[in-house]
Amino acid sequence: MILLVLILILFFAALLSWIVGVKSHAGSRWIALCSLLLNLGIVTGVWVNHPAGTGRWWYQYRVDWVPHFGISLHLAMDGLSMLMLALTFFLGALSVLISWKEINSRVGFFHFNLLFVLCGITGVFLTMDLFLFYFFWEMMLIPMYFLIGIWGHEHREYAANKFFLFTQAGGLLMLLAILGLYFVHAANTNVYTFDYFDLLNTPMDPAMARWLMLGFLVAFLVKLPAVPFHTWLPDAHTEAPTAGSVVLAGLLLKTGAYGILRFVLPLFPAAAADIAPVAMLLGVIGILYGGMLAYAQTDFKRLIAYTSVSHMGFVLLGAFAFNEIAYQGVVMQMITHGISTGALFIIAGALYERIHTRNIRQMGGLWLRLPMMGSAAMIFVMASLGLPGLGNFVAEFLVLLGSWQANHLLTVLATIGLVVATAYSLRIMQKVFFGPCDRQYNMPDLSGRELVIIIALVIVICWLGFHPQPVLNTSQQNIDYVVR
Amino acid sequence: MFPALIPLIPFVSALLLMLGWKRLSRIAVTVIGCGSIGLSAFVAVLIAIQFAAGGEQAIVQHAGNWVEAGGFKTGFDLRMDALSVVFVGVITIVGFLIHVYASGYMHEEPDYARFFACMNLFVGAMLTLVMADNLLLLYFGWEGVGLCSYLLIGFWYKDPANNYAARKAFIVTRVGDTAMAIALFMLFQFTGTLRIPEILQSSTHIWSKGDPVITWIALLLLGGAVGKSAQLPLQTWLPDAMAGPTPVSALIHAATMVTAGVYLIARTHTLFELAPDAQITTAVIGAITLVLAGFSALVQTDIKRVLAYSTVSQIGYMFLALGCGAWSAAVFHFVTHAFFKALLFMAAGAVIVALHHEQDLFKMGGLKKQLKGIYWVFLVGCASLAAIPFVTAGFYSKDQIIWLSLSAAGGHTAFWLAALLGALLTGMYTFRLFFLVFYGDLKTHVHHRPGNSMMIPLYILALLSTIAGFIELPHTLGHVTLFSNWLLPVLPAVSVLHDSVAMEWTSQALSAVLALSGIGVAYAWVVWRPKGMSDFLEMPALLWLRGFWSRGWDFDKLYNILLVYPFVYLSRMNKKDLIDKLYTSLAALMQWCHNVLARTQSGLLRWYILGVVLGAVAILSVLIWRIYI
Amino acid sequence: MNVHPTTAGMLLAGVLFVLGLISILVRRDIIFMLLSVEVMLNAAGLAFVVASSHWGTADGQVMFIFILAMAAAEVSVGLALILQLYHQLKTLDSDEAAKMNG
Amino acid sequence: MIGPAFYIAAAIAVLATIMVITRYNIMHALLYLVVSLLAVAVVLYLYGAPFMAALEVIVYAGAIMVLLIFFVMMLNLGKESAEQEKLWLKPRIWIFPSLLCIILLGELVFLVLQNHQPAAEVKIVDPRAVGMALFGPYILAVELAGMLLMAGIVGAYHLGRQKEKTLHRFLENNEL
């Protein structure tokens, strides 16, 4: 029941903030913030006192929806979902905070969309019914389209359309695969059901399994995104408002990774194992190619966007390495990437508010004026290049350590990706905060609100870097299951 | 006493300085910055005494778990054994002196707190590195050192050149780190752990001598070491790293960072012993680097770059010793080198400050009278670097290496000759520098004399540079083996093949003579006959060679052409993302199709009917074709 | 000549239909086009009646009646449209009414 | 039963239709069309559908054609439009569509000639049977036809009136 409450809180808060937003902007903001904080509180509470000894699934909630077709409202939470939800509500609350001053038009509708995206993401992370999964999967799409298309930068419509077309195309393939699985299962067992647990271990012919698996995989690869399906990402990330970028990079991409861990690997273990070298290769190409593209960019947000391509390559690499260390790394990478890239987008947004450009060629020497922002940027840049002591290092190291057991050559190439990461990450510092300062800027350093956001992020990333064990333990059970 | 305190104190102080960068006064910053390292040194000494008295193999402290996932387990485990004690001692003590010096050197710097925060972080990271009980924690320190070098080399961030140097240092060392990371993966794959003692213990059971796997591992570890220690082929970052403030250079060169590679190899010496090929590679790299860097040092015009190349060269000696299996000799040279190199850098810094940030050697000169105190400490440092016999620490440590490069089990005549050539070159470039600075005509006016905070550390280091040598004396001269005995529990004694006193004497005499003749050449070159020498040096062939050496044998150019330019070019070319073109051209194709089809919607009724008729004709034709023909 | 009556009737219907089709394709005057449509409808009706007599059932003739009804409705609405068009565009040229081109 | 009556009627129908489609003057064309329709009525009669023949004469040749003729007279299209037609009907314009239609005709003829049954009498279907069918199985279609006619009346009334000169919104004169 608590799981349904999580979704409903966001749903009603979304409607409420829209209605209230007509009269009062601040009211709309406070409603959004409070609902997210409430959810974050609930999830943290669940984390701390989840019922012990219930096995892998902490909570389950199941009500028939359309029993005739085997569709049910089936929600369940395990460690992986819990971690993803905590990340969702944390970043969600931060993205409300970060839009406090940035968004001034149609505030109510903005928060409606934001909460609706988060509601969809929450659903994706919780649902255990494939029909419902597809429902939520599409549900996060449209408000995101509005977020980019209405509150974005100059080329927002192009970016929004591109984002929509790519993810929708992937989603349709997934729908086909879901229906295929549904009928294959029915043909073999005479039970028509969309339920995840029933569909596990569906006996099927290997060729069929491969096609269905590819349907799911392509949808998740588009979302992840992996080369060559990544090209929607830089446009969408660049053009979206800061909160949109944070949600996109921090959460939407994670739904792809989550999908691979939750659906592709358990539903089609044999087919996934067959395709593993290709998938790992795509991951490695993503790491290197994304890094190279990031190095060349002059648009701050676009640069960060491409680093996401590079980082998500590690997720793909680890997910198909088929061992526990790599999976732990993948889960860590999902969380730490959300934090570090989200933070970089927040910094980019804060800079944009001050100097009204995203072109890093026009920046330089900003440390002089913005030492606090510079220090924060330094921390997250170091996180993105994988400095030990920050969360991303643990993640990347575990992924590489695990994938080494699976494939030596690809791991070596991925490790070289760390050098590329160094090159592009330092370029950020170099071009933005260091170097000569041509113009006389007169601008304030981080405001109190921004400071709160940044400090929260810094604390989390350091905590993950020095004491990742709670996270690793939480995802442990789920991973045991996937590995088996 | 907890060993964890030693790195923790600098870290905490760095954090304090970062948080309080606006509020803390200058004095508070100095106290926290220097005091923390002093406190750390004090704790280190206490623990060393406790360790020496306890007689255990090592003091290990488990300061918490770090990562535990699927059979992989590491914690924050700190280890104090004989080797760590030596390194920790040098790092904290020399680091403390450098900090004290820096408080004087940097006292006009507006970003004073940031400077000390980074310096403390640097020391803390280095201490973590040398005290780590597992390789992951070592890697933590290893990367932390890289980060701090980046922050400090680029400390004066407004100058793009500094940033370039900082970036270069970070990226080049990261290349080595990558190799080391892969070595870590391999070690974990085969031993199932990253704890150093366990790895060293199990390695002899797992691998036989010369096994290709262990050779790969050792070579990859060497790759990491080469990156951090600025050896061939990753030496290019160090000379550029002179862009940072001088105390930073001193810290990088003497106490931290560049010696990390030496430490790593010494720490994992068991693995290298199992992989003779890798060990020979180490020695060859050391030998080549020490000669190449020696030549480069000979022709530099920047005072700090001469010292930078000399560091590369001296670390080459250490690598040579490691490669020959003379583990303790390498560590011994590290210790003496730390003292005299810190001394030289800080003295050079004092000179630079005195001449109002003038670094060009040819604009110096005649400072002997002007800067009396510095003259003397500089002389001590130079003498030690050039290994003037009997009275300097450098002589004893370097001489040991030269002798062992011939006589040790891994030694070879070629190594010995290279080491001797290096000795000659060292004498030449060291004293060329010395004479250029202190003799001849006064060219730049002295406007600022270093204060006590800068001079006292110099005196202490001068003293150390002299007496530190007496803890380890060769057979021929007293035979004191305090140092190698101390290290014996960790590092095995060197196995000497040609144990002949006469040959050892010959070697020592030869090296001493070469060092002295190097000084003689330098004297002739700079002081005695500057005119004649410069005529000789202006010959076109030599001019080119000098340029070539002074550019560090054009390694920068080579790497730029081979790696940097292609990467940058490719990424610039591909800025718009080729794959995106695929999708946009698909969209363009659709657009084109739309345009073509839209033209058929002409609005002319008759055209539509014509279309219907055409369709009917076509369908009927197909029907007739299929059914009747 | 021994031609099957159905064949002959169908041939006549086909010829009339194609003549109407030619007319509708070549004419620009919209009243002529309407006229041609009538010719074609008539031909189609003829074909139905022929078929009806071939099978000896009433269905074809029923269809003829429907065609007739439809033709009547079409002509009335079509003429009204033409009238409207003539008032708007002052011409009966069907190509002038090409506003809906893409 | 194919006899001279059929051939004569068919020839008149075809010739009259050819005259219809080649006239420049709309009124002449309409009159020829009436002739054509009457000829077709004869053919219908010959094919055993006297009721249909009657309907053809009354409704088609009578009502519909008369409607058209009155309409043309109302528009008062004189010589100019005939001249205009002459201008428009150039061989360049009609040659290709005509060829295409003749191909279509060829195909139709080919298909029709596939019927190789020996000649037989036409079967007569009396109006009674038609009536039974119409109000038996086709009653729904009859209702629909009624509605269609109703819609035609309403539509014609609505479209045909022109009290004020307002453009229909689809025909507004601004460029799309």
C-alpha cells in the first residue's frame, strides 16, 4: 500500500500544484517541494526500518486491474527499486529548488509536468506488471516533452521532438516485445498474464527469445543511451531547463539501466548472455566515443551531456559482464552518475543565470569571482573523472574489476576511457574557471539556496565515495538474484 | 598511537582550511597549515619509535571498511612497517620544512588558504599512498597525489601556461594510472584480494618465476610507476610542472609524487623478482632516463627546469637500482635525494624571489656576495647532488647505486657505464647552474632578502643533506649498514655477484673522479673561459643539439604528433557527431519525400481523376497479367 | 453473329463508361465534368441491368434504382456547388478551384 | 436475342455519347445526352427491364437532364464559353488521357470477351420481383437512399442560396 501512496502523492501533488500555480507561484513550488520531501522521507524511513526477513521483496501490492487480459496493478519494492526511488526523490527535490528562480512563466504547469515525470519514473521503478510498466514508461515521456519544449533554450522544439521520437520509437519496440512475450507465454502455458513474476522463466525457443530480448534491449539502449542511439541526448540535455536536464540525466537515463537489470537480464538470461560481447562493445564504444565528443564541445551543457554518454557506457559494460562485482558497480554508477552529472548541470544552470551564455569559450577565469562555485565544480569534475574518494570511483572501479573477469580487451579499452575522461573533465575547469578573465564580471557567488543544493550533493557524493557499503548491501539481494 | 592519525591530520586541516578560506586570518592559516604537518611528523616519529621498540613486522590499523562487494573487500587499512616508516618520516619532516618555507615564500599571495589547503591535501594523499595496506587505498593516495599536483601546478590559474602544465601533469600521470588499474584487476583476478601482504605472500605460490602473467602485472605496475615518477616514456610532464609555485616544486620533487613510483616498486618487489623481464625493463628505463635527463639538464636556461631534469635523472638512478634488485639502495637514494633536492629547490626559490621572480639563469650571476646564506646552502645542495666524495650524503647513496649496477645480480656493465656517465653529467649541470647563479657579473639587482622562515628550513636541510649519508657506508669506507638493516624485514638484501673490494674501489674512484671532472668542466665553461666555451657551443651542429636536448629530446613533439593532435583533430572534426548525421539525414530524406509527394496534391481535380484511372489501369493490367497470361 | 447478350451489353456499358471518363479527363468546364459523371453513372447502371438479366435476379435492377437516386442527389448538390463556385470565382474552370494544392 | 434493335440502339447510344463529349456548346451536349439516355433506355427494355427503361426515361432523361438544362440556361452561358471550350480542347490536352482510357477500354473488352458461353435468351425480370426485392432484403438500403435524397435536398438548398456575398470559410480568398 505504501508503494501506491508514493505514486499517488506525486500524482495529486502534481494536480494540486497546477491548480494552486494559477494563483500563487510560491504555493506551487512549495507543494512540489513538500511532496517530494515527503516521499524522500518515506523512502528513507523504509530503508532504515524495512521489514527484515521478508526476503528479496520488501513490499508488494497487488490489485487486479483488467483480469480478463491478465493486467494487474502490481507494485513491488526491493533494494534496487528503493535506491532508485531515493535518488529520484532526492534529485526531484533538488530540481524543484533549482527552478525556484529560473522558471517564472507558467509555474504551475511546470511543476505539474515535473511532478508528473517523477510520478512516471516512480511507477517505472516500482511496477512489476509489464503492461503497467509500459504505461509508466510512456507516462514519463510526455511531460518531459513539455518541459523541454516549453521552458527550454533556443532550439527547444527541435530537441523536444528528437527526444520524443527516439524514445517513442524505442518504446514501441518494447511494446512489441512485451506483447510478444505475453503471447509466447500464453501459447506455452495457456495463461494470459503481464505479470513479471509469471513471465520469468517463460520457456521459449532461443530465436524467439533473442528477438524479444532485442526489443526490450533497444528500448533501454535508446534511453540509456548507448552509441549509436545517443544522439537525442545532447540536444535534449542542452536545450532543457536546468531542472529538466537534472531529471533527464539523473533519472530518465537510469530507467534504461534499470530496465536492463530488471527485465532484460532476468527475463532472457540465455539470450542476454549470447549478446553480451556486443553489448559490452557498445558500452566501450560509448565510453570512448562519448568522451571524445565531450572533449570537442564548446557548449557547457552539451559537454556534460556527452559525458553522460561516456559514463553510461560503464553501465552497459558492467550490466553484461555477468558477475556480482560488476553489477554492484552498475548500481553504484547509476546513483553516482545521477548525483555528479546532476550537480554539473546545476552548476551550468547557475552559471547561465549569471552570465547568460553556455559557450565555454566566452568564459574563463571565473574562479576569481566565484570561488565557491568553482570549488563545487572542481569536486564534481573530479567525480566525473573518477577520483578515488568520490562515489564515481567506487562505481567505475567495481565495473571494471568485474568486467575484467568477463573480457580483458574491452576492459582495457574502457580503462583507457578514464584518460579521456580526465582530458574532457579538466577541460571544463580549464575553460570555465581557470585561465585569464577577459571580462569584468560582477556577479554574486552561490546564493544560500544554491549552497544548500550543492552542499547536499557534495555530502552525498563523498558519502558514496567513502562509505558506499549501505548502498552495496541494499542492492546485494537483488544482484544475487540476477547473477543466479 | 594510531597510524591513521598521520594522514588524517593533514586531511582534516585541509578540510578546515577549505571551509574557512574566507574567515581564517593569515596567521591562523599558517598555524593550521604548517602545524598540522608538524603534528603529523611528530605522530610519525612517535609511531616510528614505538615500531622500532616493538620489534613487530608491522603495525596495521583497520580504520573502517570501504568497499565490499561480491568477494571483493577492501578497507581503510593503514600499515606501518620499515619501508613505510622511512617514507612517512621523509614526507612529514621534509614536508613540514617545505611548509614552513612556504609560509614565508607565499606570504604575499592573496589565495593563501587555498594554497595551504592543497599542500596539506597533497601531503595527506602521499601519506595515504605510502601507508596503504591494500592496493585500492594506495590507488586512492596515488590519484589524490595526481589531483593535488594538478591543483598546485595550476595554482596561479590566470596564466594559461600554468593550466596547460597542470593538465599535462594530470593526464600524463593518468595514463600510467590506467596501466596500474589494469594491474590491479589482474592481481585481483589471480589472488582474489588487493591486500598487499597477502598478494606478496601468495604470489610466490601462484606464479613461477618468469610466468607471462606476472610479467604483465609487473610491467603494468611499472607503467604506473613510470607515470608518477616521470620516467621514460612518461617523463614529459615534470619539467613543465615547474609552472607551480616553488614550494610546490620542492614538495613534488622531494617528498611526494615523483617518489611514489619508487615506493610502489619497492613495495611490490616480490612481484618484480618473479618477473625478471620486467625488472630488467625497470633498470633499462632508469638507465636511459638518467642519461637523457642529464643531457637535457645540461642545456636548460631556466633555473627550475635544470633542477627538474636533475630530478628525472636522479629518479632514473633509483629505478636503475630497483631494476638491479638493489632495493634498499634505491630507497636510500630517495632519502638523501629528498633532502638535497628540497634544499636546492627552496634555495633556488629564494634566489628567484630575491631577483623578483627572475628564473632565467643567464640573467643571474654574481650573487655570491649578495646572498651569502643562500650561497652556502646552495653549495651544500649542489655538492650533494653532484656527489662530491666523502662529505656529502649524495655521494654515499649514489655511489652505492653505481657500484651495485655493476655488481648486483641484476646488474650489467652497460648499466654501470650509464650510471658513470650520469655521474659526470650530474657534476656538469649542477655546477654549471651553481656557477651561473653565484659567479660572474651581477646582472639583476637583489631586491628582497629571504626571511628567517625561509632560511631556517634551508639550514636544517643542508645539515641533513650532509649527515644523512653516514647511516649507510660502503664496505670500503667504514661499512655501516644501519639503513639497509632497518629495511631488511621488508626489502631483501641485494645479492652481490662480484664481491671484490678492488673493483668497488675502482668504481668509487671512477665515479668520484667523473663527478669532480664534471665540476671542472662546468668551472671552465662558466667561470674560467666563458668566451672560448661559448664560441665552441655556438657551432651550428651543437646549437641544434642543444635545442634538441633543451626541448627534452622532443618527446613532447612526438607525443603531440602521435597522440594529442590526432585526438584533438578527430574530436574537433567530429564535434557535430557523425552518428547524428545519420539520423538527421534520415529526417532530411523524409522531408524530401514529403516535398515530392506534396507536389502531387495540386488541387487540380483532373489530375486526381487521372491518378484514379492510372491506378485502375495498373490494377487491371496486373490482374490480366496474373490470370490470363 | 452469335454474340452472348450479356457480352454485348457489357461491351456497350464499357464503351459508354470510357467515353464518359475521357470527357471528364479532358474537359475543364465543370458542368461538362458533371455531365460526364452522369454518362459514367448511366453506363454503370446499364451494366447492372445487364447483369440482372444474365442471372435472372432482381438485385441488379435494385442497384440501378439506387444509382438513379444517387445520381439525382448528386446532380442537385453538384449543381448547387457549381452555382456557388461560379459566384465566387466568376468562372466554370475547374482548374481555378485549385486552392487546396499542397 | 441480340437483334437489329439492340445494334441500332447501341449505335445511337455510342454515337450520341461521342457527340456529347465533343461538343463545345454545353446545350448541344446536353441534348445529345438526352438522346443517348433514351437509346440506353431502349437497351434496358431489350434486356428485359421495362420498368428500368421507364425510370431511365422519366427520371434521367426527364428530370435530371431537364434540371441541368434549366441550370445552364439560368447561368446564361453563351458563345464565350463555347469559344473557351474550343480553346481548351486541344489535341495536346486530350490525346494522352484518351489513350489511357482506350487502354482501359481494351482491358475491359478483353475481360468481357472471356465469356465464351453460347448465345442465350435474356431473362426477363418483372417489376414485381424488383419491388419485392427492394422492400424485402434491401429495405435498409432504400431507407438510406431516402436519407441521401433528403441530404441532397437540404444540401442543395443550403449551398444554392446566396442572400449575401459571404465566402464559405473554406473558400476564403486569402492564400493558404
